[in-house]
Amino acid sequence: MLYREPHPDEVAPNARTMPQVFFEEGKRRGQTGPHSTKVGWTLRNRKGKIEDAFAFRINPQGLTRTDGSRAQLHATKGGLFVDSFGPGATVIQLRQLIGSGKIMGGGQLFTAREDVQRFMKTIYLPATKSRSGMKVFFHDNHFERGIEELVFFPPQSHVLSRAVDQHNVWKLDLQMIGLEKYPYSEVRAEAIDRTGQRQLSVPYRVRDGDTLLKIAARVAGPVTRGAEIVEVQSLILEFNPAIRRRRPWKNGHLKPLQLGAGELIRVPA
């Protein structure tokens, strides 16, 4: 099994868990706190810059993923024929109870109703507006930690309700369509080298000036060939899929395959 640090979704229930943090303001907008499984959204413009970020105070009570298909079945007199073009879009259904609002940086407390309105105004309406050029990214840090997914809100994709039998709590049922070509990039729990052997990993803190190739050469050792260093680099990317899937932002944000000083990654043991 892959060696890694404990995660809230994979440990025994405990009241003393790490706080659930999703930054909606400031330089870390759209990011989560250490070990946080907070679910949220970011809204980005045509240039990839984050315009808004949003997360409800409590995490959703239900997240359902349904794989789509691009297979076509043809029935003829001679038999049945199937044209398979691989997996289709993933349908993500979210069931969210909004119990209360929260205090933002300005010290303003939002009620549950205002929090629903805030989601509609900052994320849903700009994303569904015709020709706005805005893109929505869903951050499901239960399933794909630290990796955001490009999603689309289909027409009539949300149902908002409030009833006495729900103890006057607001409930949001939301449907999203995942637009990522490889939506399950982090499902792989271990890396396999070219000999077919399983590889374990250890944490590594990125130093100033480090690149993937420099780290691979350091891990491989002083007496190694270039092909072996490239193999180690491939294993590092297997352990850290978020590095490959980073968005090519500007204004100081990391680009794909780029590392930041102080960042914690995993390298082959």
C-alpha cells in the first residue's frame, strides 16, 4: 500500500478533527486548508483568473457521481453492433443542507437564506449567463484532493426547498456535468515502475529553485543514467497528479509541471 499521511475520510471518527477550511478571499482564494475536505467552487474568466470562490459552511450531505457513456448501439437484420468512443461526461449530483451562514473577512454574518443567494450570485448565475465566458471549477476534496474539476450547470439543474419537516433548514439539490477528459486522475493509490514493481513514497519539501528533473536526479542518486532519472520523474508525477493538472494561470500562480518553494510533494522511497 502507498505510504501517506492520514486523511479525515480514512480515519476512525473523532470529534477532534482538523477544521474544514476553503478560502474564499485573499491570495489563497480557491484553496483548502491542510487536510481539509471542504467542498467548494471557483469562478474563472477567459484568462484563467479567479473572479470568485464559494463554499457553504457545512459540507454537502450527499455527493453522487454517475459515469456517462459515448457508446452507440445499432440494431440491424444481421445483428447488434456497438460503436464505443470511451467514457462520457460524469454527472455529479450534490445534496446540500444550509444550516447557517458564516462570517467573511469584512466581519459580516450571512444568514442561511443570504448564503444561498450568495452562491447563486457569485457562482451559478455568472456561469449560466449566455456568452459570459466564465468557467466553473468544482473542488471535491473528498475524492480528488487538491484537484479542481471543470463543470457545467445544465438547464434547470438545481432545486431549492425549505420546509417545516426539514426543521426550516434550506436544502439545495444541484446537478453538475463534469467536463474533464480524465476525471479520476488521483484514484490510483500507488505507482508502478517499468519493471512492474509497486513503488512506495515519502514526503519531500520543495526547495527554492527545485524542478521536477532536479528532484528526480536527487532521488535517483549520483550514479544513474538519464533514462533512470526520467523514470523517477514519471513516478513523481504518478504520486502527485495535481502537478500535471494545474491550470496555466498568470500573476504568479503555478503552471502545469511547475513547483513552488515550500510545497510538500511525494517522491519514490
